[in-house]
Amino acid sequence: MDLKSLSTFIQVAELNSFSRAADKLGYAQPTVSFQIKQLESELSVQLFDRIGHTICLTDDGRNLLAYAQQICHLADEMIAGKATDAEPTGNIHIAMADSLCAPMMLEKFAKFHEMFPSISVKITTAGTDKMFDLLDHNEIDIVCTLDSHIYNTSYLICSEEKIGVHIVCSSQNPLALCENIEISELLNEPFILTEKGMSYRRLLDELFAKMSLELNPILELGSADIICKLVEENAGISFLPDYVTENAVKNGKVVRLNVSGAQVDLWKQILYHRDKWVTAPMKSVLDYISNITIN
């Protein structure tokens, strides 16, 4: 069995496209098609269902993918002369919720880079839907979400952590003195929120929509840290993860409100595609970010 054909098969499976695999490998598309047909003939199975211009793995294809990834991984290690204690080398691309960048990267990245100086990490910030679109097209390696809990057999959860989230206001705001507030009472308050459709903002909008209410914030921006600063200055109220407001709450500048019916389950999850070949550099990054807790 030819290793080049197995490598081509892996790329087609991960990219869900013969043409994209050909572009990535630098082959003509007929070459890719021939290699896949050769594999199918040799194994006497059909590896892909071809419907119109789309393809997807068959059960036999999924079974082969796991073996092909292991075989090619071992071959790469042998060719590179890598031992088990050799230094991982490579580029890893992570899609991450914007407000997770600081707590996930600031504290321990210097130590990670010291341990793995030959691994470079690229972070792309995006909403949850965009993250998984990138993941499904093999344009990123890992996603780190801040959203409702994701259950999907196409993805493997490397780690997860439930995150506290509250509606918050300045300690100078009259709302800070209220022991309990109905969510409908906040409708006319000046909300400062992240962009519509983005992770926990979407969950808040869905909460209001269930009560046939709609939020019209006075300001929308991507940085949760800036929003927290504006809340401290009593420029408005917001809905933020507890790790963002922790210092401001401890310093008495921000108050987490007790709002009836505003309980939302928010999760930080680190996932990758089940068909993704986990290389040594990718495993090192997964281990690093999975061991960071932010609560």
C-alpha cells in the first residue's frame, strides 16, 4: 500500500474535497482521483460517497482514516528520525472566543514557548458558528468556544469547564442596591454588549426572546475587558463571564446582579474534529490549553 496514496486520502477526508486536497498537495486533481481509486481497488471498498459535487466518508472510509493517520504519523517520525523525546515542530492554528484570549494565553504561554520553542501558535478570534465552519474545512486545528454546551459526534472534546456569567452594573448604579431584580425590569437599561450573535451575547438575546423581549444596546464592541471598564465607569450595564469581572468585583467597582430568570449555562470547551490527524505539536498545544482553568 502506497504511503502517498494514504496521505492523499487523509487530505481528501479532512478537507472533504478532491480539488482542495489537490491544491494543498500540489497535485493535479486527476492524480488525486487516481490515487483514491487505486486505494479503493486495492482494498475492495468504497471510501467516499460521491453525490453531485459533494463527497463524504463511507463507514469503510472512516475505519481506514484512523489507520491511515497512524501509519503516516509513524512514517513521518521514522523519516524525520524522531525519537519519543524529540522536540515537536510545527504550526498550530486555534480559533478562540475573543474574551478567552487573555486568560488562556497571558499567564502560561511564555512557559509553553520555553518548553516547545519550535511550535508556533496562531489565534483567530471568531464566533462559534464561524469557528466550526473553519474546523469543518480544515482551516484551523482546534476550537476553544465560550457558548452553550456543544454535543456533536463530529467533534472530540479535549476539555470543558462551566463558566459563571452574570448581568453586571457599576457599584454606583442604583441597581447595585437591589437584592432581586426581574429580567423585564432591565429592558430599558443602557446595555453595553459584545456583537450580536457572538457566544454569550447570543445566549442573552435568546433569554430575552423567550419572554418576547428584545435588547437594543447603546454600544456593541468585541472586547469584554473594555466593556467591563465602561461598566465600572457606570456608562451602562452588561452581561459578562465572571472571569472578566472578577477583579472589578473584588475591588468593589462592579456588582453582579441577582436577576430572576437570567441563569444561563455557559461552557468553555476545547474541541477538534474527530477525523483530524493529531500531530505531536497539536497534542502539545491541546495539553497546554486543556490544563488552563479560568474560574
